[in-house]
Amino acid sequence: MTTLRQATEAFVAVYHARPRLVADLADWSLRIELRIAGGGEAVAVRIDHGRVVAIEDPPGAGRADLVVTAAASVLLEVLALRMSPNEPYLFGELLVDGPEAAFLRLDYLVTALCPE
Amino acid sequence: MSGVSGEASDGAPPGWALLSCSSGTAVASVCIFGVFDLQALVGGVWSVAAVVMAGLLCQLLARRVARLYAVCPSGAGLIAQISRALGRSAALIAVLPYLLLTLCLVGAESALCGLVLAQVLPIPAPLGSLLFLGATWALCRRGVRLGQVAQAVCTGALFIGLIGLATALMIDTASRGLLLARLSAPTPSFAALAAATGQALFLFMGFELVTFQAGGRAPQRVGAVLGLSVALLTGFYAAVALGIACLPVAFERGVLAAPQMLLAGHGGGKVAMVAIGAVSLLASYTSFNGALLALSRLAAALSAQGLLPRALARVEPRSQVPRRALDALLVVSVAATAIVLTSGAILPPILAAAAAAAAMYAAAALARERPPFREDHRGRARRGLGMVFAGGLVVLGIGAVLDAPSLRDLIAAVSLLALAYAGALALARRAARRRSHG
């Protein structure tokens, strides 16, 4: 199992332990790909009505709705809830390919999970 | 070029939508005022020369911004790219003053919108300003954004309307044999022309925000749109400058007035005034809406990092809008509008914004000459020229401020700049301390 997948699974467990937040995002269904910059590891997360229904490692065929690319250290910091994705995004250390609204929702989700 | 007219199969907005966003964000009532002020500064055809020179500089800049976006395709814009090349602190110091002074420009913009509304509706100008601010803020707070088609229609109507009026004025002036007399003006000093060019840079402010709209996609199309947008804006402002030069009025710097209504009044009468009033309000709305959304998101992101009060970071889950940050921005905008309306000092925010824009564009030009944006094969001479270009932008920005028409305007513009840079410096230091503490 890759480090990225482990971190993603841990993140999903924390998220699913917050049913109100999952319910808040019940109208959210999409496929998000997380990529380590420079052709490193990648995983895809499939979300259906706010719940994560699959983690693909490596990502399967088919276009992701949102692709998030960053250095391993940045992605792992975000998945460990030590940083919101918006911070590295603002400073060009995390790149997003996809609709801004989807990224804003992802940032909302992570920020809601981050300890104050 | 094919990317500009082609279908957007890559998920990014099509070329025409990006073009209308880029040029529509740059054009607002305060820009038309800026063209009017150029007429008072250098006069006649020289104001057109200042616009064209600023346009040429922005064309060079557009190529650099396109390179930055191709290497770092971030929807966050220049702050992301400057940060990659020069570091986070430098990016904050380069970009934050520009954004903070945008809020001061919003004060000038809503004051002008109040004047426009007062000319077409039986209401006083301050009430018109408040109505404009309140309505734009309320729509923004609900997450309402103008659609691509609506934005393109607004921008197109404003461009066609004002260029049409300017052309009508020129034809009328020519038919009376006065065109040469109106366009000819004493040759300005080199310093005055440079100051006018520096001030004209502010007319293009916002053209680079197309990278927000593209959302990290379609770098080739974005590159083409950046160049096209600058060319379009240069043509538009040059036409408006020619039209304004033909107006039979005395030009005085820094007087609070809505020149697009003056143009409409002379070029087409009451119907034209109502039509131009409506499209210029829509253009102001799109500019203010874009500024509010971008600034509120930045304020929320900085708050989430603990650099601003954490309460501003809260995002409303349904609309995905940081409502508290928007509320704070409304308070600042109302205060800026009140200052402009009570003091009548509309020029200081324009001059300060011109200088901050020039400095940020200079930082972007510098970033282009550093890794990861500099190509390995880029020679010393081209890098040197890039540095000279960046330095030239800074000098032009400073020149625009120093050429303020009165000591009061000069002190006010310098104070605004000092406040904006002090604020940015404080935030950059705080961010650096926070990072060094892990």
C-alpha cells in the first residue's frame, strides 16, 4: 500500500466519522484524483452523494472531475489535516485542474475537519 | 489562435468567454475617468499616445503572464506564480497592496456609479452609490455570478456604445472643421508623457485575472486571450481618448465627474445617457463582483492561516462563499466611498493603484526571469532586458504618483501606498514567523 493511499484512507475515516458534514455534502458526487508532482504516486477518490465509495490506487481509466497535484509533503500535510488545501494553492504549491466550485468544496471539507 | 475560437472540450471556458472576462474586468467607470484625466494631464492626441504606450507595455507583460501560467497553471493568479519564483513573502508584498488598493478603487468606482445613477434617476449621488454597493454585495453574498453570455453582452455593449459615441463625436467635430484643433495639444515634457503612460497602466488592471476564470486549464488559450485582450483594450481606450479629446469642455484634473455621461450627453442625448448609464453600471457590477469574490476568497484563505481574524475564514456551505469576509469588505468599501464622496478626492486611489499595479507587474516580470519560469536556453541579454522592463514599470508607476496635480493628492496617494505596503509587510512577516514556527 502506498503512503498516499494510507494517508487518503486515514483522511476518509476521519471524514466519515463526521456524519453531519457528510450530510452537508450529500449533493456532491464526483471523482477526485490526487497526484504527487513529477509523475509520482496517484490515487483517485470516488465520492457519491457526499460519501467516499472507492479509493483507486492507482487511478482507473476515465477522466477525473478534479485533479489536485502537489509535492508529496504538501499532499500528505493536507490529508493529515495540518493544512487547508487553499494555503498551498494560493502560493502555487498545489495545482488544481477542474472547476473552482469543486475545489472550494474540497477546501471547505478539509477546513471543517481541521482542528482549530 | 485556433484555441481562441475553438470549442472548450478541455473543460475551461471558451475563448470568447475568457476574452470578455479579461477585458470586462479591466473596464469600469473609474477607467473612463482615468482616460478623462489623461486628457487633462497631457491633452489631445498625446493622451492617445500614453494609452498606446501603456498598451504596448501590457502586451509585453501579457507574454510574460502567459509564460507564468503555462509553467504554473494556477487559478490563484499572479500571487501563486510570483511565490513560486520569489517566495511567499515577496509574493504577498507584491500582490497584497494591489488588492488592497483595489478596495480604494471600489470607493472611487461606487462614487462614480452614484453620479451615473443621479443623472438617470431622481436620487442623490450618495444614495446611488449605496444602492450600487449594497446590491452588488447582496448578490455576491448569495453566490450569484454573472453568466458567461451575460458578461460578454455587457462588455460588448459598453465597448460598442462608447466607441460609437466617440466616433460620432469625432465625425461631428470633423464636420465643423475643428478636429485638428481639438486633437493638437502642446508637446508634453518627457516626464509628463512618462507619468501619463504610468497612469494609463492602471486602465489595464485586471486583464490578467483571466487566469482565475480559466481555473488552471487551457494555458495556450489563456496566452492567446491575454494578448488579444490587451490589444482590444488598447483600441477601446484609444478610441475613447480620441472621443474625449473632441469634447468642447475644459479639462481639469481630479474633479469628481462621470465622463462617460458627458460623452453620452454630447454624442447622443438623453437616450444615449440612459443606455450608457445602464451598460456602465453593469460593467461596474462585473468589475466589483469579480473584485469582491477574489478579495473575499483571499481574505478567507489568509484568515484560515491565522494571518487575519479567524472568523473571516468561515465559508457558507451552500453558496461556498466566505460571507463574513464579504461583510468586512462591504464595510471597507462603504468607508472608501464615503471618503471619496465627502472629500471629492478621486485621483489619489487611482494614482496609488497605478503605482501598485506597476509594482506587481514588475514582480511578475522578474518572476519570469527566475526558475521555474526561465528556460535553460534563455540568454543573458534577454534576461537583462526582462530586468530593465521590470525596472521601467516601477519607474513609470512612481512617476504617475509624483505627477499628482496637487500636494493634497500627492500626500493622499503616497499615504494610501504607505498604508497598503505597511499592511502587506506586516502580513508577510506574520506569515514567515508562522512558517518558521512550524
